[in-house]
Amino acid sequence: MATTQDASSPEERFARGVRLAPGGLDIGGKLVPLYAGSVHYWRLDPQHWRACLEATRSLGVHLIDIYVPWAVHETGPGQFDFGRADPRRDVGAFLRLAHELGFYVIARPGPHINAELTCFGIPERVIWDPSCQARSARNNPVVLPMLPYGFPVPSYASNAFHDEVARYFNALAPVLTPHLYPDGPIVLLQIDNEGALYFRDGAYDQDYHPDAISLYRDFLREKYRTIEALQRAYAKRAEPTPEGDAVEDVGAALVRAVARERAQAEEGDLRFATITPPVAFDAETPGDLARHLDWSEFHEHLLETAMGRFARALSAAGVDGLPTMHNFPMGQDATPLNPARISRVVDLVGLDYYSIASPSTRQIIARRTSELAVRCEALSLPPFACEMGAGFPPFFPPLEERDSVFVMMAALAYGLRGYNIYMAVERDRWIGAPIDPRGRPRPFAAFWRKLSAALEATRFHELRRPAPVRIVTPRTERRLSRVMHAFGPLTGAFFSIMNFGARDRCLEDDLGLGYPLAVESDTFVRAFEEALDARGVPYAHVGGEDRDISLVGARWVICATSGGLSPELFAWLEATSRQGTLITLGPREPTFDGAFRQLPRPYELKRLLAPGQNLPALLQDDPAAADAAVSRAIDALGLPTFACDPDSVFATLHEDASGTPRVLFLLNPGDADVVARVTVSAQRARDVLDDAHFEARRGALEVRLVPRSVRMLALE
């Protein structure tokens, strides 16, 4: 299937002279760091636009981020107002002003924008059109219970919905096109927004829309190629699906169809044209998992396909020639958003950040940001926070300014290189932005001014955080935890945001294996996180389908498996080991492939042993062995360590292109005021935000950290 990237050459796709680069955007040959601020023009009085933009410029940002909300500009079916009737809607005038003031612009036309708008910025006539609505297994609209009232979410597969989106883009294009670089300030385009199925992302929540079912069948045709291969994968291996109430709970017709298809697979009579997706988790043996894992993978394919269609529709309307991006929400690891797949149809995948300051938040930020950073580094892209929370919507738990500061600094500590302050300017349904709706800076603005000055002074966008250890969670494990989620309509992303993993939210079914299948790899990964953190060894997380690009520079790869591992991943790990990289699997020896089908013959784990390796390739059954393994790996590989005293404080080091340490971050996520001691090679350090100076004594820095704070130290 052709994608946005392979449909044309880079010269054609970036014909307007803007390209993504490791440090930000290359705009006409000039590198511009991705420091941006969000301003919602349609929510502000136009007489205050200039003051708001000038105040945003004082924060030290180079770009203005704007949504262009469909529901605001469409005043009737097929009728649009871009400023003729209401000056607040004059996006063209706002873009001209931004250009006059020297800004570049990130434009985010949706169709979904959220922005705390009712129906997430999609017109109600579209939302309530049955042909556009995502469908449950019982053919009901899929409703998001969102304030001020719930609404049915669109289907990412619906052809009717995509037709409506194309009509909107065609109406919008004449307004935006004159403002595309180099004629205007727009240099980056966002495709849709937080595409996690509108936060109804449970494996069996959706989408059973007829167009989704058709796409699902096409997906299976492309994956299996032949009926015989599909029949082998889906042959009945368990007892028939139980009858009675359990069936009615999820839709009797589809459940009966699934049982019938299993029997047909057993009899060799299954067909691509008639197959239906599963509607609830009912696997009883590992061999039953293929159908469920395929459904979870299909959701990833559905989102990739939808984002590609949106991108092509925008380009076809004439808004093209510039890089594109998409933002992943919090908890994205428990959703079907797959960065490797979304990157096939957009140029940059970034993250959103909204959290309170806490020890668990630090761990979440480390996990998410390190995965983003190593992926972007391998692709020569800037690790970007599409939304870095500054304030909060009034129907969310309050976030204090120190929460926003902690999250921002922690993300930088673990490899972020660009950010968009969301919101830079306050508006309705938002509290706590650094600038008020009249363009008057608040005290919170001082932090952002100091931060941007510090980043420019240290040339932080050019630095990198080396991570010689990589923890790989294969995509199979994420799909498995998604289909075995135990809490029904309460999405797995909610648990991820709370730092609860598969061990906290998944069914403990063993499927006849004698151990809780979806739980073990999560326990294994967290044991290694704790052991590496305790010794201050720099590490990063890697998503399974990123393995071919995100292991560059790794000296030790720790791969989690609960018993299933695809031959492709095993081959990649084997090739990596031949280059001298240490490989460790665990906690279970893989006896199944990536769909949990029995391997015809076991993997030869000895093939993962690098020359002279003194660690076993498999750490089995006892995740506590992670502690001993880390100690041995430090000695064997000479891994760097940045352990802090006390151990409640964490350190990360950032180097320039020559490998010289330039910036040290110290993080204190706890509630205690501490004096941290960390061994470094530098003689002196300066806090780039408050200008405090520290002298090394006996090879170590001693630095005071107040509770829930992060210090950014320039090393001298």
C-alpha cells in the first residue's frame, strides 16, 4: 500500500524548502529549534491578538501553534466563515500578523483537534450522522463520556466521514495555501490529533462499522495472502464459546459468527470475504490468540490508514510541500497508536505531556521520552513535545505551576529537544497559562523565558543523551496486554497514565501455560528499570516495531518476552549480537512465534551470545536476577553510571557531537528536601535557570534540590 512517504521523493514532499532535522526544522537552510507556543485565535478578541503574540515571543519561542477548528469555521452544511462574518474566525488575518511579527507557524487543521471543544471540533451534523459513527460489537454508536456532554465518536474507517473531511479541507485550502512557507509563516502541518480512537481504545470497544469490517478483511488478505494460511492460523483449538449471558453481553450474533468461523477454519471452509472480528477475549490456549492479536494489530493498521487518508486529502486540496506530524497522548503504549506505523504516513511523531510531579511521573516520563528520543535520533528527527502542558482544563485535576515545570524539565532530562507550550495564552476552558487573554504575562512566564534562554545558551537542541542499554518490549507484548485488559470500558491508557502496567490491569489467565501470560514481561521490564536506575546506568525503551532503527548504538539489549517472539525479531537480535551487543531475553524462553503459534523448532538461544559474553542469553523465572545481571553487565561492558546519593535522586548526562559532557540534569521527584551527591568529570557546574554555581569536591558535585524539582546544570 502506498504511503505518504513512498508516494513521492523527499524533494517533492518538501518542495517548499522546509525539512525536519535532529535539532528542529531546517527552514530555507536555517536551523530553527522547535520551541513553540499554542495560541487559539478564535477564542481571543482580535484586538488582543498582537499583544498575545508579542507576549508569546517574549517566552523565547520561534513558532506559534494553532488549531484550525472545523466546527468553528463551518457555520452550516458546506458553508464556512473564515472572517467575513466574525473577525475571530479570520485565520488569514491572524497568520498575516504572525508573519509580520517574525513567527513561523504550526497549523493543525484536524479533523479531530480536541482543544476542549465539544465534539472535539467536529461539526455536530457529522458527529450525529450514523454513517460517520464508529460502531460497537452490537452495532451501537460508540459514545465518549466527555464534558459538557458525551458524543458519538467518528469512525476512522468510515468513507462517509473521510468524504466530509475532504470537503472541509477543500474549503480550508484557499485560506491556508497563501500562508505556506516561503510565501507565509506555516512550516509544519499536523495530521489529526491524538489518534487513539477518540479515547475509546479498548480492544473490543470498536470499530465494527461496515467500512471497518471491510478494511479488516483487506488487512487479513494482505497479511495471510492465502486462505490456507488464514485457516491454519484460525483453526479451532478450544472448546466452543460459552452460551448464555456472557454471549448476550457482547452481542450474540458476532459471538456466534466467531464460533462458526472457528469451526469453518477447522473444516477448511473459512473465507476472507465473510470473516468477522472477535468481540471479547475468549482465548483458552495460546493457539487461540492469533485472532485477537490480529484484531489488535488491525487497529494499528486502521489508524495508519486513516492518517494516510487525511494527509493525502490535505495534500490533494493544495496544502502540501511541508513536513507533517502527529501527536500521541499520554498512555499511548496501551493504545493502538504504533509510532513505526504512523511514521509511514506522517513525517514526525511527537508526544503530549500532562502530569503532576511525583516519583511515578518521573518513571513514566523516562519511559516515554527515552523511547521517543532514540527513535528520533536514529531517524535524524527532533524529539518533540507537541503539547507540553502549561495549565489545565477546568474539568481535570488541578496542575500547579511546579507540576508543569517538573514535567518540562524531566522530559528534557530524558532526551526531549523541542516543545510546544500548551497553552501559551489562556482562553476559555483553560486555567494557568503564562499569558492572559489580553496578552499580559503572568509570573509563570518568567520560567519559560529563562528556560528558552538556557536552551539557546547551551545549544541544547544539538546535544544528545547516550543510552547504551535498551529495553525492548515487542509489539506482541503490547498487543497481548491490550486484548487481555481486565477492566472493560475503562481504557488501558488510564492505567498507563497512573503508572500501572499489565501486571495491574490485565487478566491473569495462563491459557494452560502455568503462568499469567500478559503479566510476566511487564514485571520483568520493571525489575530491570529499578536495577538500572539504582546504579544510574543510562537506558532507553524501544517499541517492538522500532527495533530495526532504535538499537543503533546499543551495547546491551534487554528484550522482554512472555513466551512469544517473532522470527523477524529473533533474527534482528541475532544480527545485533554478532556486532558485539549483549542480548538478554526473559523472563520466558520463547517457544511461540509473535502470534503465539507453536514454533516448528525452538530458537537456538546460543546464537544470541556475543563473543566473550559472560551473561546467559535467557534470564528465566526470577526477575530479581535483573539486579545481578546489571552488576555483571557494568563490569563486562564498562557501562557508564551516574548513581546519586541519596538514591531517590536521578541524574542524566547530555553530550555534544564530540562526546564532551555539557549538561547534567538532577531530578528529585520526591517530597523531601535533599542534598544530592553525584560523581562527574567536570570541575564546576552552573544551574542555567537560577545561576547557582557548584564546585566539585573529591570528584563529586553536591547540589541541593527542593522537593519535586529538576536542576539543569551546565558543566564547565
